[in-house]
Amino acid sequence: MSCTRYDPVANVSKDEDFPVIVEQILRDLTLFPKLEGLTVEFPWDSKEVDQGFLDLHEVVVAEKQKAWRELMARSYAAIGHAADPQRPSLKSLEIRNIVATEVTTWASARFRKFLAQLQSFSLSIRGIKYFEDCLQYWSPWNFPVDNYEWFIPRLDHYFFNHLLNVESFSFTAAESRFPGLEGPCYISFPLNANQMPKLKRLELGYIFIAPELSDFLNSHAKTMEMIRLENCFSAVGERGGATNAISWAQLFTTFIEAGPTKLKEFEVLNVEFSFEDDHWNGDNIITARELRGTPAFSHAFVNTRYGLMVEDKEEDLKSFFRGENQMAFDRLLTLIESNV
């Protein structure tokens, strides 16, 4: 067994929710000598989430009053016991569909020591579909849960700053509320140049590209071997609204200048063009038809009324005609070919 999944449930606070044997196993995963990875996911009721930011004292109180929060705190505390430099028992940790809720255990020295031993770390943020989870109205979007705005910018404090030996890092945000930029209704994403000094593989999903991401890539140029950006967007354009948006060309060009000598793969995977012919006038009509199915360096902006991400197809087309994004990416691919 190389990887296992921990999927606990708690409705009412009682001892059988967290049996002693479960705690003992989580505290000593060396019982499974071939175990290398652990996936953690907590089932969640949308009615349970706290409204608004809680300070540390309020979090402590909430963990005593709410069974699901107590279960999370006790579970992460037990997992943190895998932090043993003499016999590290886990190489990878995946926290799947995390709820935007602080857990006191994350700030413990033992848990941070555990994070520092990992070689691979993966984190995805839970979203909710109102039709399924709130029964308010139907929506095709996967909305982030409450507290998203303050939770995302604190991920460096919770996790990122402590991943000292991680070589592979993956992050996926909620589909309709991308972090990464500053401005009205935007949410910053706390990657910085000093984190994860040994990083080789980076996978990001549903974020805006930003100067901080560019600085992060540039600072890891000498170690990075693979980068994958899936459904990531630039917010440049007339409707962008962000105060620090950058273009795809800027991201690629500065990374080339940083000299990624070990880079073997750089993927940008986005939705395909889906222009309606009658939406474009004049000479652009034929071009729009030709572009269908062609991968794009995509653009989007945040709707300030609803706080939702909206794809900017008009800017997609304009940037395609200008060509600077593709030219910069082609230069990056040429550099990669010289590395292989």
C-alpha cells in the first residue's frame, strides 16, 4: 500500500467519532512501512460553516462546540505525529476539497514540522453548487464556500511557508472564484518567492496569473522541471478591474529571462474558443470561425456585482490578433527544447 485515504464523519461530538485505534494509527503510520501518501477529506454540511472571520479564541471555542471542527482538529493533530526526522513515514499529503475554515492544529509546531518533511503537497478548495447544497436556486457554477475571501490569503500561514522540502506542489481553487489578484472583489493568492525552495513540479488550477506568481516562477527557475497551468486566466483588458494584472506574455518573458535550465515541460490548458459568429462584425467573423477549437491563453475578470469570474472572450480574440502571448510562449518552448 503506497497511499491511503482518511475520510472521517462526525455529526455530534462523541468519543466513537474518533476511536482510540484510529488515533493510534494516524499517530504512527510507520505501522505501514510501504505507505508513502495520505489523502484527507472531510465530508461537510453547507449549514455548518461559520459566517465571517473568527479570531483564534473563537476558533478554539468553535472546535469545542462543533463536532466536525473538533474532529478536524484532532485528526490533524494525530497526523502531525508523523513528524519524526529519524523515521519520516509520509512523503506526500493531499488535502482534498478543504473547507474555508481555520484549524488550530495547523499552527502547532508538530504539524508544521510534519509539513516540512513532505516531498509532495496537494490542496484543493471546496466549492458548492447552490442547487445541490443550498437549495436556493440552480446555478451551473461551483461557488466557493463562505469565508473564502479571508481564508485563501492565509494559506501561506497555514501551509505554504512550511513546505521546506516539497518538490511537487498542486493547488486547485473553486471554479467560479479565482484567487491571484488585487482589486475590488479580487482575492490575493499567497505564493511568494521564498517558499518551497526545492520545488520541481508545479500544478495550478483556477487562478489568475499575477506578479506574485511570476516572481514565484522566476525564483524557482533553477529547480523547476514541470509547470502545468489549467484553467488559469489573465485579467488584463478593459473590463479586468484588477490593480496588478499581467499578461501571459509578461509571465512567459520574465520566466525566460530567469533562465529555467532544467525545465522540460510547460503546459497551459484552458477551455477552447467558443465564439459566436454573429457576435463579431466585419473581418473578424471569418477569423472567429477559424479559431474554434484552437487553444487560447485565456482572459477573465470578476463581476463586481456578484463577485463571480466571467470569461473575457473579447480580450481572448484581441490578444490572439496581437500575437504577443503566443510569440512569448513559442520562445519558452524553444528554450525547453534546448534543455531536453
